[in-house]
Amino acid sequence: MEEFNLQSHLDDIYTHFPEADRQPLIGITGNFNDGESSLSKRYYDSVIRAGGTPVIIPPVADRHVLVNTLDHLDGLLLSGGADFNPLWGGDEPSTQLHRINSERDLPELLIAQLAYNRQIPMLGICRGIQTLAIALGGHVAQDIYEAREQLPSPAATKERSKLFGSRSSATPLPQPAPMMKHSQDASRDELTHSVSIVRDSELYSIYNKDRIYVNSFHHQAVSETGKRFRVTATAPDGVVEAIESTEFRPIMGVQWHPECLESGLPLFEWLVRQANNFYVAKQLHSRIVTLDTHCDTPMFFAQGIHFDQRDPRILVDLQKMTEGRQSAVTMAAYLPQPKIGEQFSQKVAFPVGSPMEYADLIFDKIEDIVRQNNRYISIARTPADLYEDKRKGRKSIMFAIENGLALNHDVQNVKHFAQRGVTYITLCHNGDNDICDSARGCNTHNGVSQFGEKVIEAMNRHGIMVDLSHAAEKSFYDALDISQTPIVCSHSNCRALCDHPRNLTDDQLRALAQAGGLCHITLYGGFLRQQGEATVLDAMEHLEHAIQLMGVEHVGLGTDFDGDGGIRGVANSSELLNFTLHLLRRKYSERDIERIWGGNWLRLMSVVQRAAKP
């Protein structure tokens, strides 16, 4: 600053429009000493050099402060500092424990978990990597030298598992090797030892090297990663030096201090880049309707679930929808198909007289939930309702029926459910019913029955979409011929990629598109791949296969959450933003993402409802 003239500095800002380029907002957790919150200049300088805008987060555990802070952040940097109170990790204090910073512990553990639930990119440095481990299911050795001499006893490990959950997939501290000095007396900008990097890691993609040199100022280290992380770098003595997410999230922790090193800048650039991607995705979600066309959450109503809380028993609730920035969900009244000779009442949790009464009871319970939370959520029966909810900042629930058994063999009940606001009926489930044969059935009707033909015609008259997920291939083609409006498959995948009778063949996908219909990819692992664990990458492969055959105007997402849907990378509603991030990485335009996320479905729903002739 060479000129002490405020106006000249203001003039320099206001000669540009806009005044500044948009930069990702990076929150940095502040230190706390002697009643004051502070932060080393090197942290925020590194963020600025990487192209971000830094803000310091004071160590405050107030939920209003934490949530409002996170609502504005695009990325989170967990800074270094003193030890954690070992009680947070289920341990008693070791004789080698150094000074703890209890003022920081709870606020930082909370903000790490809340940021994780919101998919916010995170970089943890030194104490920060330990924050990630403790907050998200891992464990930290109070002193790495002591830990080598006295590994945890089986009894202690068992006791910790009882208190804090099993870490069966955790990465343990490697077996003893010659120990190094990890807390150096050297200057913080001096390289003091090497670390080896795992090749198939985000860290390797940043440096493109098997080994880099770092500084070292710590006596603690991650001893168990927990299932959410994996080790991506180690010191020569095996001490964990870096971890990253196993769930396709932009979360990384390093044990060294990159803010002190010129070679550390790429890590901050990585965080800023990921934060910018997150900003683009959340802005996109604020503009478009994000509709999941199939979940089975009502199956859990009998357990007394709390939809307005983050209930661990369900994958879709108001908290998770908010975290994933999800606009709307179609909740299905699922009716299991009784076996021959079995009564329907034996298959359901609520005591009811008929399948129709059961479906009505499910819708009654959804309406009760909405009434209790009507400031935040609404029942949408038409696309116009859903768009109005979006404008007013409310989330939407749409009604559907999974298994036409709910009609109770009376075609007049189609009108009843149309009046209740049911948007689609899945004609069957796992087993033939009186409407059609199932993909898991025994060819009772050789496709759609005579009664089923009347049902489809009634659905056309009353503006209810015809859903052929779960249907046999012959039933699919019969319905395609019978229906006067395009049909949908609300939660189905591609048989060419996973040979399962529930999935659609390439010919079915082409026929569906030619008739103007839709196929919405589902997140049930067994329909994504036949062997091994399915992940979000498999879901993207099925989506892109369907797009290649049908065009982007004929696809979408029906998660099947709470009906065994949910995979690594998109495990519940809070992670739906990750689905958008994968679409953006594949260079889909905003228009195409809007189509995939519900635009196609709502367009077709409008066609079906306009064609109704009650």
C-alpha cells in the first residue's frame, strides 16, 4: 500500500464490473490459545494463492452457527494444532499425550461430520487429518512411538468397538519398521523426510510421483482409517501420512504441513478446484428440480420413523434431502405379492383388511408427515405443484403405487387412486398378479391379462402413468401396445451390463424410447453388476448406456432408496449431489442434467395428465 487515500483504493475496485471474479469460499478452522482464536498467515495465503477466498471459522459448537457457516462454504480446510482429548476416540490419556485443545475438539468434530453429510470438499492438515479420522470412524494413536511399542490389546480394541462401532474394514498401523523422528526441530519450510504415494490415488494424480518430500511436526498419527478412508501415503517407517475418501468424495487428509512448503500449493489448488465443482453443482440444484422417481421409505413407517430428523433407519428424510439439495421424491406404497394360498395381511406390517386399504393407509401416513412439517414439505400431484413448491422453497413428495395388487381386482379403484394424487402405478412386483406377469413370475397370463388391459386403459383415462419396472418382457411389450400414452420404467437398469431379468434389454430400451417412454436408472447393487460391489461408477455406466440407445430425453434416476437401493458414492438422499458431480465431470450440459434430474419425467407426466378423460 503506497497511497493512504481510501477513495483511490475504492475507485480501483469500482472501475471493474463485476468488482471481482467469483472464487470458491474456503472455511479454515481457527486455532485457540489464551482466550483468542487465531490462524497462521500461511494457511489463508495458500488458499488465496490457489484461487480461493478464505474465511476463518472460530471454534464454536453452536448448531445455528455451524449450519449457517456450512451453508455458505464451498470447501473446508481443517488446520493443524494441539492434540485431541483422547476420550473422543474412546481412549484414556497416555503418558505421552501432549497439550490438548478442548476448545477446538467438539466444534471441529461436529463441523467435519456435518460437512461430510453435505458433501463439502475437505482437506485436513496435521491435526486436521486426525479430525477426519476421529469424526468419521477411524482412530488416532496418542503417540506413534508408544503405539509401536504397545499395540492395542484385543480386549481394548473390542471395548472401543462396542463404544464407537466396528472398524472391520479399517487400515491398521503397519507392523514395526525402523522408526523415524517425526517431530523435527528444523524450520517449517524445510523438507525433512519422504513419503511414498499409492498410485491409484487422488494424491498421486496431484503430484504424479511415487515419492515426494515433506516436513514433519507431529507425534500423533492415524492408526485406523475406518471404512470411509484408505491410506494413500506412508512414511518410510510405515506411519500414515495421507488418507482419502473411499466413497468418491473430495476429502483428503495429510499429516505434514503443506502450507509451509512451496511444493504444498498443489494440495490447496486441488481443494479450491473441488470447491468450485461443489459450488457449480449446488447452484445447479438451486435452479432445477431434482426428482428421485422411486423410493420405498414408507415401508419403514411401522417402525415409528422420524421424517423430520436424520433418522439412521431410513435413507430418505427431510434432513438428508436438505443435505443432498434434493427437491422432490416419489414415495411408493409398496405391496408385497402374496404367494398362492397366502393372505396379503400376512405380508404387511400394518393390520388392514385389503391391499387397497393398505395403500390408502400409507398415503394417510405420508399426509400426516407433511402436515407436521408443512413449512418445509408439500404433497405435489402435478408438475405445476412441484414447480410451485420449488419456487416457494419447499420440498415435494409425490405418490405412487408399487404393485397393482392395490387395486384389489377392481378397475374402478384406478379412479380412486387418481383422486388421491397417485402419479404412477407399477403394474406388478416380484410375482405374477391379476394384471400381468412379473420378471420374477411364472408366466401366468403370457403377458398382460384381460383385466390388466382394462387397468391400463383406465390409467390412461385418469392420467396415471403406467410403470413397467418389475414386469416380464412380454408384459412390457403388451403394455407398450395397449397404452395410449407413453409408459415408464421408474427404476430399471440395462440387461446388457447386468444380466438380470429385472433389467431391460437393449431392444426394450429402444422400443421404450420410440414410444416416447422413460427408463430411470436405479441404485440397487444387484441390478448394476452381477459380481462385486456396485458403486456410483456402475450407475453412471448404466445411465450412459441407456442414453446411447435412447437419447438423453428418455432417462432419469429412480434410486429405490429404502427398497435395498443405495451404493457407495450415492448411499442415501444426502449424497445425491454426488450424482450431479459425476454428470458434470462427464461434461453434461445444464439442460441435459435438468432433463435427467426430473425434466423428462415431468414433461411426460404432463402429457399423461393432459390426455386424461375422466
